[in-house]
Amino acid sequence: MPLTIGRLRKRSEYLRVASAGHKRATKGLVLQALDRGEDHPHADTDPAAQIWLGITASRRVGGAVQRNRAKRRLRAAAAQILPTQATANFDYVLIGRHATLTRAFPALLSDLETALRHVGQKADKPKSVSEVTKQSNQETP
């Protein structure tokens, strides 16, 4: 059964995924994923959604026109792949790269599938001690 997709809207939601989630970079995109569990903070904003997606592209991708095109391509790829291959109760952030603009769309879909498999495998494993220590050191002032 296809999953329904909600949107990440606040900067703090993007930062939470970036700091505590898993990341996979491919030629066409970067995928960040965070398992939010059953007690999901976005459930009150969109109760029907089972996964939450944020899409971004920095100025390194190009001007506004190029960034918008990259985000449209990522949105289209996510609409095709995520409902059937994503894991429920996850937050996903797709980050556009310069190659997002020129990469063939089937290759972009393949990049997203590869990244989803990778972060799915990482999410099944607990974080290593070095990752937990590194994260706690960054939080300490």
C-alpha cells in the first residue's frame, strides 16, 4: 500500500533530520533520513501522512531558476519512489546538487532508490559509539 507524504515546513525540522539522522550522497542528490518512531511530532499537522519530506537546494546549485528546477525534479522523483519504497514514520530531506539539473531522470530515480536502500540499512543498525560520542560532544558548549 502506498504511503502518504507530508511536508517538513520549519527550519528546525530540517536541522533535526540533519543532526540526528542518516545521510547518503549520490551523484544526483543527497538524502537525509530520520526514524521518528510512533510518537511523531508532525502527526497533529497532517494526520494522514505516514512519511514527511523536505526538499532544499542551496545557492551552490545555481540561481533561483536552477534551484527551483532542481527542487521540481526532486519532488517528481520523490512522488514516484517514496510512496512505495520509503519506510513509514520517517522524515526525509532531499538536497539538490548541481548534477540534479543535468542528470537523466531515470538515473535520478536510481540515485534516490540507492540512497533509500542505504539509509534504510543504516536505520536498522544502532549508531556506533563513536557517532554517539561525536554527537554528544557537538551538543556540549
